[in-house]
Amino acid sequence: MTTFYTNIESVLGTIWFAETEKGLCCVEIGGDEDALHMQMKRWGREPFLWEPERFHDTISQLRAYFSGMRCAFTTPIDWRRHTPFQRRVREAVIRVPYGETRTYGQIAREIGSPNAARAVGRANATNPLSIIIPCHRLIGTDGALRGYRAPDGTITKEWLLALESSTSTQ
């Protein structure tokens, strides 16, 4: 199966995208082409073809999100490399409204696994589709920001939450 990829420069730096014919499979904030290729190889996604024109709609949606004009994404997702648990968690995370947060425990309860807050955290720590699957909307029970797999970690998470907070009331 062929994986297509491209990148853009954004307010968060370089963002890399990869997709198959089934849909988007990776969004990497920061890093470089080698980092994207390494992640895709871990998932058995080769060969790679540079094909920026395939990503026009995804990139337009992301730019609209960064400008406060878009609250959710309609880009198809290739779910084949997500475990059933990861998919349940990530689909629940997609349903967290723009400008709002949920705790890991709330998501665990929502998916019918009330004792799985740590597993929910792990599923989000390995989320391959940053921003598209908005794992930045998950916080600790105490309201604290927990890790975020992007350059500057929780600073980036805080920035995304502030962006959504400032535009969700417009």
C-alpha cells in the first residue's frame, strides 16, 4: 500500500501529513521528513510518494482551524492501524466540542471503561493525528495539562486550547 505525504509551514512550525487511499494516517507537528518516514515505517506504511495536491482539502481545513474559522475536521481517517480500544478513545475525543475539555476519566467512562483513565491517556499519547483528533482537549482530573506529543509539549497544548477558547465565543 502506498502512503502519500506532504508538509506545510504553520504557526506551530512544520506540519507533516501522510495518508493512504483510505484516508489520513499521520499528522506530525514539527520534526522533519526523516521523523515522518520513521513513524510511518513503524506502522508498515511504505512506499512513500510526495504528492502535495492530495492534501489540498486537509490543509485548507487546518488553516481555517488556525484562523478560528473551523471547529472540526471532515478529513477521512485511515483507522486500520488503530486498535479497537484506541479507535473508541479517539472517536470519543473527536466528539469533545471545540473550545471545551474533558478529563481522561470522563473519556474512559464515555467509552464504557470507567477504570481505564490511564489507558485513555496512553491512547492519546500515541495519537498519530494531532489536532485532527484533538487530544489537546484532554486534561487531568485536577485541571492540569498533561503531556502533548509535539514540540514544546504542554506549551503547544495550552496554545491550542487558548486558540479554541478565544474563537469559540465569537
